[in-house]
Amino acid sequence: MECQYVATQRGGIALVFEGHRYNKVRDGKDGTVYWRCSRDRQCPGRAVTVNNRVKKANNKHNHPAENGSRNGSTSSTTSITSNNNINNNNISNNTNNINNIPSPAAGFTSLSGPPSSSLPPTNSISDCHTPRIPSSIAMQDVLSVHTAAAAAAVSFPAIVSETLKYLAYASGNHQMASFASTMANQFTCQQLENLERSICRTNHLLPVDDSLEPSYYSDSSNDQPLNMSVKNSGQLLKRLRSLMKGTSSPATDTSLNAYYIVKSDAHQSEYLADCDERLAFFTGFTGSAGKALVTMDDALLWVDGRYYTQAESQVFPNWTVMKQGLQDVLDPVDWMNKSLISGSRIGTDPMLISHGLFEEMKKKLSSLGNHHLIATSNNLIDLIWEDRPSMPSNPIIPYPTSMAGTSWPEKVEKVRIEMAKKNTSALVLTALDEIAWLFNLRGSDIDFNPVFFAYTVITMDNIYLFVDESKLTNGSRKHLHLDLSPAHHQQSSTLMKVELREYKLIQDFLKWLVSQESEKIWIPSSSSEALVSIIPESRRYDGPNPVLLNKAIKNKTEIECMKQAHIKDAVALCEFFAWLEVEITKGDVDEIKAANKLDEFRRTQEEYIGPSFETISAAGPNGAIIHYKPSPETCRKITTSEIFLLDSGAQFRDGTTDVTRTVHFGTPSDFEKEAYTMVTKGHIGLALSKFPSGTKGCRLDSFARQHLWELGLDYEHGTGHGVGVYLNVHEGPISISSVARKDDPGLSEGMILSNEPGYYEDGKFGIRIESLILVKKVETKYNFRNKGYLGFETITLVPIQTKLLEPSLLTPEEIEWLDTYHQSCRDVVGKVLQEQGRSAAYQWLMKETQPIG
């Protein structure tokens, strides 16, 4: 079947086949091109084309065909087809128009070839200057002599430009990069786009449906060209600085000296929808945490130890990577106080930064540098993000009480009891997972997180839900008692009803609420500055809201569901490792293939929804990149000569998992075994710990690090994080880390966290062992002041490889714990493997859980 392609905003090509859109992954041999579904990183949809014909497509998409739409958008993308059924009269009748093409000196654009073209695509110039593929041209079959001549004329400068930019990336030399980038920009100007429009968008070559024209430069895909990972943000910086010079705020009309960019959304989420990936768009850095500062002379990106290597590889030389945690590296506020002139104005979007952080920065900037932190009325990045994706509009579905354990009206009643204790008349909820948990609803607006965009305000008499009403299914409306008749409500006086409001009206509503209520309004300082500042300080009650803590303490039903989810996940992981142990000897398994195969095994289990985060499948030195994500450029083969680290998680309808195992299929070195044993000892040490009720996680962190410290080793990430029940894989407010959280309420029975010490040898290997642990009551000989003591139960049931251990370094107590843990894996997971007839996985499990004591 002939291929159909669409042009993307950034100058790339996407494949459209049977209503699904695919992004290019890589070129193969003899005209072969490999593609993956562009809508959803979790989607297994793949396609292969050979010489512009679809050879095969697995069609195993986790979403319906879209006919070119995305995220609910009805716009189409102009296609580039390769067929022979074109009316040649349309060409000949427009020859005069083609002959009137401006001379090369007037400006140029590129006519890109088919996907197997040898020219590498690039994302190293700003969107407004990116060479684009003309619309509605049959690339190989319908170019007449005149058209071919025009194509050659306008393509040559683009070829030179693209070559220069490739040299800028490949040279690794900042001077060469600067020179090549400057020269490349000489070939890219507004005249290129004008020429392209004159050739391709006014029906000079082929008839174009007018309804398609507005969408030609509006592509919702945010995927960058895959064979050049460095983003040249020079033009973006120039445009931002231009806005900074003329930016006005409600307080004054003067300009900004700096602009502060955070990786966040209006709900202070960790994972973001495509429309909120401003930091990635502007800097090229795609890690899960970071912040940037742009002044008239500097562009700085701050990242923590997880992302040192990744950030340096993704940003262009005009950015400086600030490695937080290293000696002499200042944090953003300290840098501004030291580097900016006194009285500087620093702008930021108040919707994307929490009130607590905004006030903290404002105070330090004012007292130490006489600077002013300005809440801008517009997000400046949005003003230059021309092809910003639209907000997701995915269905919202009810979550059954049989899995939640408590109905949503019961949860609301408990919230109101806490509100009365605090003498507050209203509670404002902005965190997406809190809203989903409270109402027993789930969505899919953010990858890997079953949440939806919404706000909630609860008063003693009303419940307001600010959401796009079109996303509510019939089941959700019934679940929220939205469609009951007034008579039914009168008959059931105790029946709670939710009142819907438009999502975008939350600020106006809060202004109205302040004018109506005289008592205090409960809004945590973790909410956005834009919302909190609406409520006068004297009227605010700040503190961890009751939903946050109730969500963190799982009820009996949630705990049982989580355990069942982990058994299913263990079955899939046992199958995966049994498969990998065999396939690795054939030499054709790489990191991406392994990650896809694991997802395939998980899909065989009941209630599986998708991954809970992007799988970290890392071989050898890639394992040293703590949050590594395999890509076609970095993908390594998994061999018997290197350590393989697999950090993955699943979203089952009955629970969320997060598990890491590190394995070696050959002969590990003495140092690898020593480091792995120290990590295992730390994992066991934390699992065996006992502590008073209410102990904060920061006090337990050293249990996992102590054995590494004895050797002079350590790791640069936290030891544990909270986990939701079919919710976010990273859940506050609890954690186990060397850094104390201000809102950490301390550990209580029923909480679920991760236990994940590690060690990373840069350029060689990474080691991490992660299991989820349930906080439970434990018996102790004494009970100091009747505090009550707690411990942990490990609910992840996947073998810890003993081949990598040095048993002589383990104590008898540690060996006993490991043997007991492995016996539990046999008893629980082994039984299910036998019931499901998964004999190969069962044999692997029995082999890997042999006692070592």
C-alpha cells in the first residue's frame, strides 16, 4: 500500500496509515523506515515502510483511529501523498505561476524528500524558520520539468543550512557550533516561508481543500526529529528577550531583567501533558525536574544529580547547565542575588509556581538583592510557542467503590468534619490526584497518571467541580448524581450533589467566594500563587489539606487491591526475565525491544491499563543515568558482559506498581558484586527497620545508605516516595530522603512507599533495587511513652538476583531476610504462575529463589 505522509511544524514527516499517525523512529537498510504511534508514548502501535510502501503494521493501538485528529481536535493536517492518480492538467495549467517564482536571492525553502532521505532532519532553528515540506505535492511522481527546476533552486540553500547545523551538533566544539549556527541562520528567513506559501499553499500545483489550509502549520505532535537530539534555542531566546524588554505587569509598565521558567502546570503536577511541557520546548531538556532562568545575557538550566548527563546532551551550547548539589553551584535565587544588578525585575508565571515557593523566592530576592519578583499576566513562553498542543480532553470514568473502599460522599463528609475543626468555610483543591481520589474518578489527561484537569471547591453546603463537562461519561454523571431529578433529591435529603463549573472560571469563582464568605478559606501554600493570592492573607488557612493525608493512608480494601496488583506484576516480570535470559544469548535484544516485551507480558494480566511511568531499560553505562529513557540514538544491546537495570511500573485498575531489579547474565566483576551487595544490604536494612509512629522519612534515609557510606560510596536520589492506588506513582506528602519535606506528616500505618537504594558508576553501570513497602504496626519489647512502633512489609514479590551478591558480606540476619523473602515469592507468585500455565516463568522463579543460607 502506498504511503501517505503529513508535514509537521518542525520540518519532519509523519506517516498516516488506517487513521493512525506514526512518528519516524529510524531508517533501516534498503529503504526501510521504522515508525511508532505518535499519540501516546504508552501505545504499542508500530509500522514499517519499505520504499514508501507500508510493509506491515501491528495495529495494536490502545486508542481508536483518529482520522488525523489529536487530543480532541478536529483539525486535519495537509498530507503529502505518493500516488499516480493526479490530474496533470493541474500542473500544466499553472506553469506560468511556477515560472514566476522569485529568484534564489529573494529567499529559499526546502522541498524535503521521502522519509528515507539521507538528509537528517533537524530541530536546531526556531519554529518560524524551520524548513517545511510543501503541502499537496506528489513528491516523486508529479513534479514536471518546471517544478523540478523550482524544487532544485529552492532546496540548495536549505541543504547547505541543514549541513551547517549538523556540523554544529556533531563537532562538539562550541566555536564551531556558534559559527555554523550563525551561518545556517543566514539561509533561513521569513522569505523562505513566503516562497513556500506562494508555491504550495495557493493551489499552484494541486487543488487543496480550503478546509485543510488553516491546519497546515498547526501540528499537535510535540515529537522532535529523532536523529538530532540537540535543540538550538537561539531564536527562541531572542524572541523571549524581545518580549522581556516590552513586558508589562499589572503593577508597572517597565521591562523585565530576567524570566524564570519552571517545569510545572497550573496544578503543580510532576508529570505534564504535552501542552505544559514549556521547559522541554524552550530548552530541549526533557527530564522530569528542572528550572531555567533567562536574562539579557545568560540562559541557565538547573538540574539535580539525576539529570547532569542528560541535560548536557540535550541543550545547545548557548545554555549553561547548573548542576545542583555540586560544590560552588548556586541555586537560582542565590545566582540572581549575586549576578543581577540591584533592583532587577524577575518575571514568572504565577499559575505555574506554588504560593509557598513564590513567597520564599520573593523574600530572598528582596532582602538580599533588592530585586522584585513579578507575577506576569501572561506566560511568555506560551506567546512564542506557535504550535503548542491543545489541552487534552479525554473521558473521565468512575472508579468503583469495590476498589476504592470508600464512596466519594463518605470522603467528602470526612473532609467537612476536618474543615469544621479548623473553622474554615471552604476548601480549595488543585492537585489532580487529590481530586481524582476524592470523587473516585479516573482520567487519562497526563501520560502514565490516571488523572484529569479539574479544580474542586468544597463548602459546608456545596461541592463545586471545575471541569470540561464534555469529558464526563454517562457513567461519571450518574456516579456524581448529576442527572437525578429535583424530586429525587428532595426524597433523598442526604444525597450529595456536585455542581459543575467551567474549568477556566476557577479564578473568578474564588473572587466571588471571598466576597460571599466571612470565615477562613482552606487553601494550601502548595497551590499556585495565582489562586492563593486571590484570597486575602488574613482569610487563608494554610496547612496540608485533609484529602492529602487521607489519600496517603490506604484503607484495607486499597491495601488488598495493591497486593493483588503486585502479584500480577510479579507474574509478568518473571515471564519477562525468563524470556530475556534465553533471548539474550541470541544477541538481538536491545533496551527498546526489552521494554516493549515487558509491556507485552503485562498486557496479558487482568485489569492492566498501561505503564505507571516510562520504562527505564538500561544496559551497561546507560544504567548510570538515573532516569535514563532508551531512544533509537542511545539504545544498547543487552549482553552477557554488562549489568542490566530495569526500572518499570504498571497501572492496574486495582493498583499501581513500581519495581527495579538489576541483573547480570554473565560474570560480574568483583567491584560490581561489592557495590550490588552494599545496595542489597541497604535495601534489607530499611525493610527491617522499626521506628516510632510519626517518624519522618528523612530520619530513616541513612538505613539504606550506611553500608555504601562505609565504602565511600553514595547515590544522588531519594530512597523512597509515596505511591497511589491506581493513581500517581509518585505521591506526596511522604518520602524517605536526606532532604526533609516541610509538609511531611510522618509515617503512619497504611502508607505505601518505595525502598530503592542504588549506586551508579558513571560510564560503566548502574545498580538499583526497588520494592514497594507497606507501613504496618510491629511488636517491640518496650513501648516508649506509648508511642507505638511501626515497621515495613514488602509487597513487591520479584526475586532479587543472588548471582550478583557476595554472600560473605551479608550478615546471618540479612541472609535470613532474603531467603524468607524469596520463599514468599515462591509461595505466592509461583502458585499463580502454575495456575496460569506459565511453566517457563515458574522454572525461572524457582531457580532464582534458591536459598543462600
